[in-house]
Amino acid sequence: MRTLTGVLVLATFILSGSMLAAQTREQGPWWPSKYGARDQAGASNLITPEKIIKALRIPKTGQAYELGRIYEPSMPQYGNRPYYLNVQPAPIPQKEGEGVAHGDYFTGYLGQMGTQFDALGHQGEALKMADGSVKMLFYNGFTEQELTGGNRGQGGLEALGVEHVKPIITRGILVDVAGYKNVEVLGSRYEVTLADVRGALAKQGVSEDSIEAGDAILFNYGWAVNWNNPAKYNDSRFFVGENQGSPGIGIEVARWLISKNVSMAGADSCCVQVQPGLTPNAGNVHHELFFAGIFLLENMDLRELARDRVYEFLYLNLTERIKGATGSPVRPVAIR
């Protein structure tokens, strides 16, 4: 009886301790954000007028590089993401001088296909709250109830939609990991380490200490060469046919990005992170960055930047202001 009582006391102590440590809407492991308790703009807050003016002084030649993909039905899709665009052909003209106006009908995953910018409402994580309930939490502690509780998703998210992202006009830095490893393309199961990042920066002559708050960091894995082979590129059907996953950063590099206070991270792969993770407990790079307010841009084409050894540039990343969307099409541009 004495032993059982001790066990019960210990269990009560552990339970009460965990309840005290559990999060509330006001306080949790990654919230409130340093940008404010109700902030929805995340690290785009770092793109200040001063930051923009400084970035505008970077270009010396005016040469522009397209870093995004053309949106078209043949794009590799991660999972089942439909894309349909229709333009009604003009009727046969009956007399000279008649006019016509073409229009577009589109249906599909507007913000989550092709070169895709992920907003902070894209992914969340389930956590146990102090009252014992389990809730899905997002950046700054926003709950699923706050995101979709009123409209059930009709018309988009009620919080953390992409319309809250401020224009990203900043200094961009290319980390050419494939170039550092002296390969055209990294292997499908390659996880980029912090040593790789630092080695690439050193090889490029870019000081790690020169990275400033609000910079955009873009990782070149060489994976763009597989764009025209969706299965190889990574269509999420892991280890089926040619799909052996895709290379990317892991938690170690994600936490380094957070420590550098960057505004966003991009890469020439489906997911920026190595996908799938190398171990069951590898962690989730998307969560790590989103919860710190850092945005992600996937499916870039960085081959020309890497070819021309353009490692520092003015970076333009302007999202569409689509109310309630979880992401946005974007046309990222680098100017050297």
C-alpha cells in the first residue's frame, strides 16, 4: 500500500508538472513572436526601408536572372495537385474590324504548385494545452480554430494568409552546395550539413559573418536537372520507380538559418529540406522555420546563378496578395 501511494504521489507530481509546463494560447514553445503577439507577417518584418535601400545598391551590371519556373501542366507535382487552364478560342470573324478578348479559366492548387512560396498558415503542429486539450498550432500560436473555425476554409484562411507577407526586396545569397561538393547534382538522399554550408560560403568568398537580418538564403543542390522527370524529381511517391526522395537541408541548417535571422530560404527542390527525412526522428524543417516566422520557396531554378558564380545579389520575391491563401505563385528574380 505504501509503495502504491508513492507511485500515485509521483504520478500526480509528474502530471501537475507537465500541466504547468503545457502551453496556453498566450504562451508556448515558439510564441509569442518577437515581432508581436498577434503578428502575421513573420520575418518579412525584417525587410525595412533601410534594408531595401541597402539591397538596391548591390547590383553593378543590371543583369537579371529568372529563378522561377514557368507554370504549366507538365510541372512536377508533389502529390495529387491538379492544374487546369483553359482559354476560349475566338470565333471566326464575320467582318473586318471585329475584336476579341481572351480570358483565362483556371482551377488547381494556386499557391502550392510550381515555384511555390509557403505562407505561415501552410503547416502547423499538434500540441497538448494546459487544459488537457490537443490543438493544432501555427506561427505565433495561432490555432486551427482561428485559421478555419469560422468559415471552415471557405474563402481561405482567416489568419496567417499570404496577404500578410510584406514585399521581400532584400539581399540574396546563393549557397552552391553542389558546386562545393564538385558535383552537378547532389544524391537523392543527401542531407546538407552546416559544414557543407560553411564550406560553400568559404569557397565562394562570402563571409558567414556578413549574413545580415532579413537576407534571403538560396540553396543550390543541382536538383533542377530532374525537373522534366517528375518521378525522379520527387512526386511524393517515395521509393516507387525512380523516386528515391530529394536532397535538402536538415534541422541543423534550419536552426542556423534561424540564428542568422534570415527572412526566407529557398532551394531547387520540391521541399527545401531533405525529403523524406533520413531518420524517423529527424525533425521537420518546415515547422522549425515557419514557427520562427521564416518563409520557404520551393522548386527554384538556380543553375544560371551557380554557373555565373553570382553569390550575392539584389533579390526580388513579390507574392500575390491572395486573401487567405496558404501560399502564392511567385516570380523570383536576382539582379547582379
